[in-house]
Amino acid sequence: MNCVLRLSSKRKISNALYVSLASICFVVALVPLISILYQTIVQGASALNLAFFTQVTPPIGQAGGGILNAIEGSVAIVAIASLFGVPIGVLCGAYLSEYPGKFSYYVRLLAEVLTGVPSIVTGIFVYELIVATQHRFSAFSGGVALGVMMVPIVAISTHESLKLVSQAIKEGALALGISRAKTLVYVLLSSARSGVITGIALAVARVMGETAPLLFTALGSQFLMTSINDPAASLTLTIFDFGTSPYDSSHSLAWGAALVLLLIVLGLNILVRVATRQRVKGEV
Amino acid sequence: MQETQPSRARSRARHSDLFLFVLVLAAISVPLITVLMLYELAKGSIPSVEAFGLSFLFNSDWIPNPPNGGQPILGALPSIYGSVVTTSIALLLAVPVSLGVALFQNELAPRRIRTPSVFVIEMLAAVPSVVYGLWGLLNLIPFMRDNVEPILQTNLGFLPIFTGPTMGLGMLTAGVILAIMIIPYGSSVMREVIAAVPRSQREACFALGATKWETIRTAVLPFARTGIVAAVVLAMGRAIGETMAVTMVIGNVARISPSLFLPAETIPSVIANEFTEVAGNDIYFGALFELGLILFAIAFVMNLLGRVVIARLTVKAGRELRA
């Protein structure tokens, strides 16, 4: 066969040029990631010691102290959020896959739109809904704000995971006379388990890193909470308050808190991806 | 025996009703949240709407507590201006890079590194906004102040956008950090729409002897054009609503100035900064709610448009695949 195609050098060059341009774009996008990881690890590691995990935050500007109250607050707020957000989200996702139709189409579309609504809007919404009526900032209201954000995220990922379950398994279960509710729990959700759990874990990681919805709900605090009706600190609020202050010792504490937050958030992301080796659609 | 059968069926039917009821309740939560959000934001904005009406959108003064003790004078124009400028900078920088990343991941990268390349960009998306803000405040601002802004000023200082003191704290840095933050989102949506271009298009083009780039330019990009525009709209919606990182690097001054080096503010940064400092000033409080309502409306419309277009495209691609 002698029909070897000879490319003109102009075409060759323009191909090489654009192909390398796209590759350069990819490298350029990675530079900030590397810089952020490097700075957080280097600056954050020097802040870490035992006291960092056993003491509460000092007044801004003072050295010493730790982030125990921030860790406690973040865990409590995300736990409250999950208590609301996960069951409602999973059941909503189940409805979308069990009863496809016009209503489901619009609910799914609205859920996608809601994930794009700025989180600070969710913050003032929950302020008006709960903080203004109870007349106090609280960990509870912070949890509700993050829970409101979790519902559409979990609903979409659950819907996507349930779509992948084969119709035959479902029909088999129904043909055996198993009720729809039991089929959903023991057959459908059970087969889609890894996808559903991945979606929940990613939603937890996402809201764990949120600051804006907590500014006017959980507010932040220098102390450990005594109840969920108290204002609460969080890792993100601590990073914001200490990072924007003019003092070096406060910056060091902010970097330390950022390192802990990044380890949790990126750790969760990496863990679920390695564990399930499955991408959940619509997670971003 | 014959008695129990129908009653069991009835009880099962009742259970099934309960099951449907619970699922419907959960499904209704999504529209319910949307409507409640709109209602609470609108309710909160009433004092400001009554005081300013439409002039709120065109007034450039922001005087919450006038020195003579009169009514506050508040206009959203400085924050709208800041949002428009920072978002434009972000899109100008992020759209070409996102497209490059998406093409690299979908069309160009060797098969072996595709999955890892998607993975690292997803890590970029997972970094919390406040960590971007901390990095922006303590690392990016000094870098912009000492390296980028002086170079821009010496070479392009005749343009009004590159005049004034180079402080690092301002609209340019905010735009750059927004660009970094929306690249992962923009590129992942673009990857989705590029993947929806039928394989046959590419194969036909390669069969005619086209190079990789010629295939992308003549077969892939024209097909994905609508989807790419939708991706840009979605990325714009993200950039407009981004709060923490921008609040930490923009300097927060209510001012309209052509220079990108000067501090300014955006709609979300005003809300984040001033919401807890209102203390009994009803009109001021209402104005912040009205800003929230404007933000909600912009983000809602952009996301709806982008999502509807992309849903149409991917459904169409799926149908062609099956056909």
C-alpha cells in the first residue's frame, strides 16, 4: 500500500501547536493546586502540635491555643446537616428513579439549579427562617443551612446511582410479591449501595468546607458548645476570622486549621474514589 | 384463610400508600426549599424596596448611616459593577483554559493518563473556598502586588484599567482567584458536552486524513458549540455567587473606578461583610436582603438556562448513540 498521506508542514505545525497549547492549559490549571497544597502543608505543619488539638482558639492576635472548638463545631454542624439532608436527599433520589415523569423531570432540574444557588443566599435564607425567629445564633441553624445544601446534592447522586441498577432485578423482586418499599430498601438501594454512599460522602466533604452559610447562622465561638442551641465555631469560620486578621500568630493558626480541613475534605474525596472506583455523575 | 387474604392485600396496599407518601414528601422538599427561599428573601427585602424602589439598582452611593442621622442612602451599583468586572476577568481567563483542559482530557491525552488527569482537576474543585481565600490573601496578593501588577503597569499603563497604586488587594486579584476556582467546574461541564459529540463525526474526519487538531476544529467544536456556551453560562453563575475567596482578596470598598488594581466589592462580599453589623437599621438590613434576592435571581436564571440546554444536548446524543 503506497497511499501514505504526506501532511504539509504547515498542517503539521498547526496541529503540534494547538495540541501543545491544550496540554499547557492543563498544566497551567494545576499550578494553583500545587501552590495551595504546598503552602498549606508547609505553613500548616508548623502549627500542629498536641495543644493544637486539645485547646480552644485564643483571642485573635494572641499566640498559643488550638482549634478543638472548631473541630467540635464542624463535626456537630455537619452531623446535624446529615441528619436532615441525607434521608431527605436519598428518598428524593428514590422518588426520581421510581416515578419518572414530568414532575420528576422538573424536580431533578430544580435540584440541579439549587446546587448552583450561591451558598451565601442559603445563609441569609436560614437566618430569616430560624435565627430571626429564635432570636439566637446556633449550631442547629448552621446545621439546617448545610442540610438544605445537601438535599439536592444527595438527591442527584442517589438518582444517578439508582438509574444504573438493572430493571430486571427490580422486576424480579416485584414479581416475587415483595412490596415496593422493601424492594427499594433491600434490592435497589442495596445494589446501588456504593454509588449512594459515594454521593453522601462527597456531599459531606462539600458542606464541611462551606463558610458562607455559617456566617449568619452558627456565627462562630471561642468556646466549646454546651448545646446545639449555642453559637458554634467551625474550621472554616476559624480560617476566615484568623486569616483575615493582621497578626502572624493568627495566620499560623489559620494555616493549621486549613491543613486539617484539607486533610478531611481531600481525604474523603480520595477515599471514596479509591474505594468505589466509580464516578458519580452530577456531583460537582 | 379466605378472610386473611384480602385483609393482607389491603394492609399491603396501605403500606404502599405510606411508601408513596414518604417519597412524594421527600421529592416535594426540593420545590419547597426553592419557594421558601424566594419568599423569605422577598419578605426580607420589603423595607429596602419600599424606601428605594427601582433606584436601588442605579444609585452609586452606599451610606448606611448618614452623619446627619437621616435615612440611609443605599444603591447596589458599586457591588453590581464589582461583580460584573470580576466575573468578566474570571471568564476571560478561565474559558480558554477550561476548554483546553477539556480537550486535553477528552481528545488528546494518552488513554493511560485520562483518569488521573480528571482526578486531579476534581481535587482542585474539592478545595474549600475559604482555603482559596487564605491562599489568595497571604500568597496570591503579594505575588500580584510585586510581580504581575507592576509589569502590567509599565507595559500597559496607558490603559485606564491598569492605573493607580499596585496594592494586590483589588478587582484583578479577585478575578484571577475566581478564574482558578471556576476552571475545574467549567472544564468538567465542557468535558461532558464534548463527550456527547457522536463518535462517527470524529471517525469520519480522521478517515478523510485530518489531523487531531483539524478534527477538533471541524468536527468536534462546531458540534459542541451550544453546549460550550451553556458551560460558560453555568461557570458565570458560579463566579457571580462565589463569596469567601472574593471577600478575602477584594478589599471591600464601595467604589466604582476603572482601575482593576483598586479595592472594590461584589454583591456577595457586601452581604458577607455587613450582614452582622446592621444592628436595628431596618432599611440597611432590607438592602442586604435585596442584594441576596438579586443574586438568587441571577444564579437561578443562569443555572436554569445552562442546565436545560445541556440536558437537551445529552439526551439527543444518547438517542443518536442508540439509533
